[in-house]
Amino acid sequence: MSWPRLRSVGRKNTTTSTATGPLEMTALRDNWEELARSIPMRSILWRQRPWEAEEFFATGREQVDRSMTTLSDLGIRPAGRALDFGCGIGRLTQALANQFDEVVGVDVAAPMIEQAKNYNRFGERCRYLVNATDDLRQFENASFDFVFSLIVLQHVGTPLAMRYISEFVRVLRPGGVAMFQAPSEIVSTLPLAPSAIRAELELIEPPLEGLENLPSASIVSLQIRVRNASSLPWLPEHRIIVAGKWRDRDGRTVVDPEQGPRTPLTLGIDAAASADIAAEVSLPSEPGPHVLEFDLHQVGHGWFAEQGSRPLAIPISVIGGVAPENTRAPGPEQPDRAVAATPPPIEMHAVPRAEVLRILQAGGAEPVAVLDDTSAGYEWVSFTYVAQKRSSGLRRWLRGAAGQRRMNS
Ligand SMILES: C[S@@+](CC[C@H](N)C(=O)[O-])C[C@H]1O[C@@H](n2cnc3c(N)ncnc32)[C@H](O)[C@@H]1O
């Protein structure tokens, strides 16, 4: 699977200042309910091709295995009752049910929960509940041994994410462990020197005749050769993305540029060297002659074409009628075959690492590890946090130590 990521579209908010109101909560819920009805699997793990249920759930098992290995390396072997916050259709929850006596998955979107119930293979040991409040008030204090949440807090907005983190700690039993992921900030990259902003792009496969009269909303695979036409290397830390923009034949952009194909140059390219990249492209649903224009984009800085580099224009003609394999059949048991060919508009937000650590400490949890994480995509610095709720003995000791320090000062 190539670089699964959720596309960040719209506002990228890294501030912590705005308050969350009921309206924001409603908008969040409505958006996810809509996504759950149209492209449940691809809204959770974006890729151009639809998922089959089996391969989708296999990614959950692989992820949970990796997470459990990470915990075991830290000397932590969680057991008992687990909470999966923002469970979606149960990709991770089902895998957690293999490891824990009891698992509860919660999600803001009722249609996600309905589908999760349909995919449940563990009966009463695995339960799914809607949680549409800005907290976890439906759960008692100290009622879980483990709280897990991946690729959720990044979508809820900073103030809400902060509130949920403190709720994770509240619902943990003393000694219990929280493991959750959250982006901390947008990556900052050094700008490329102007003389390094020179690329040559070439379509290798398929031949141009293969791009005529394709059904709308179908998917084609392109192979593109990218040459660094400068005398300076492009390094991985420059964070360069090969991105396609859909234009009509008059050069007007017809699809949001954030929603075209994007492939990061994760290995960089040496001066005067080339690399071939594979791009899976969802064709527009509008029939007609289109142009897919590929250019390079440096995260945080801009498009190469703006600095005089020549983009690659690929003419692609689209005819009406949705490709049969891209048609969604109704019902939660069906594979994720959506008519929509563009990624869903899902916002991305960050909680600065220092804030996360402060909330954990204030709630009575000790951060055990802060691990680099790539699941928020190429444009974000993101972490997986592991924190353990202090046991009352430790809490008493810490209170005593704090009291001692106060007395000594
Ligand atoms: C990208 S999906 C991840 C699903 C699941 N964690 C996984 O990795 O398979 C994000 C999920 O978070 C849910 N979500 C968004 N905001 C939420 C909130 N405030 N409370 C609970 N769930 C929320 C969405 O409905 C969606 O199912």
C-alpha cells in the first residue's frame, strides 16, 4: 500500500485559542456522518482505489500489532478493558478485541457505529457506541485499562482534542495506559535555493492514446519520470511532492488542487538524477477534454512552476458513465465503492506537543514515550503518545514530594 494518508483540505489550524461550541460539534458530526454514508473506508484511510473489507480490516490488525509491539518494547503489556476513541467502522477496534477481554469503540458518527456493529466478530466482548459530546461523560472515572486513538484527534480541532486528551486520563484506571496520536505542527522546511527549483517531468506510461475516452470517475495508473534538472540535490527534508492539478483545455483549474494525485519524493533526488513515480489517478466525474498538469510542490513554500520550472501537461479525455467497478452498492456490508472520485474534505489540526504533555501531567498521567509518527501525512510533525495514569500510591508520593518542595522553598 503506497503511503496511505488523509488529505488535508481547508483550514490548517495549529492554534489553541479558539473555543469549541455546539455548532462546531454539530458540523463535525454532520461531516463524518456524510462521509460514513458515502465512502466509509476511504474517509478513514484515504487512497484512490476503493477498499475491499478484508484488506481494510487487515490494515487494522497490522497497526494494532505494531502498537502492541511498541508498548511491549516499553515494558507495557495492557490487558482488561479497552476504549477505542473515534473507532470509525471498527478497523482498530476489531483488532483490539483479539487482545483485550472487552473493547468499547466510540465514534461521533452514528452511521460509522452502525457499520462497525455489522462488521463485529466478537459479540458482546466488543461494543460500539455513539459519542457525540465534547467529552466522555458516558463513561465513569477509572473505567478503562487502556485508551487507544489513532488518526482522530487530528480532525477534531485543537480545543476539542485537548479536552478529549484530559478525558482519556480521567477514564483510565490508576496504572492504565493511553496510547494516542496527534499532529503537533506543520513541518517547517528550509526553502530550496532558487537555482534548485528546476524539474523536468515526462509521462512514461501509458502512451497518450491510452488516455482517450476513459469513463468518468474511473482510475488510471500513470508512471512519471521526475528529473532534478538543477545542480543541487533535493533532499528528503526538503519535502517535495509531485502533485497533479486538473485543468480544462483553456487552462482553468477544474478540481481543487489539493484533491489531485500527490506523491511525495520521500527519498529526494540527486542533482541531474531522475526517479520514476507511480501515480494512481481518479478521473473527474465531469465528461470532456481535461488536462492533468503535474508539477512539483515544496511543502510550505510553493509550486516549482511559479519559479519558472515547466510542468507536465497530460491531455486526458473523459466520457460519461461511471466505471462499473467504481459504483457503490448500498449497504454496510458492501466494499467501499464510491462514486466520488476525489478525496473527502477533511480538516487537519494540531495540538502542540508541549500542550499534550501539560494536559497529561495535569490530569495525573505520566508521559512514558513520545514517538515520531507518520500517519498525519507528509506535511505534519506528528507523535504517538504513551502515558500511564499514576497509581494512587504514586499520586500520594508526588503530592508529598510537591508539599516537601513547597516547604523547603
Ligand atoms: C480517520 S477516521 C479513523 C477511524 C479509526 N480510528 C481508524 O483508524 O480506523 C476518524 C474517525 O474519527 C471520528 N470522529 C471525528 N470526530 C470525532 C469526535 N469528536 N468524537 C468521536 N469520534 C470522532 C470520525 O467519525 C471517524 O470515524
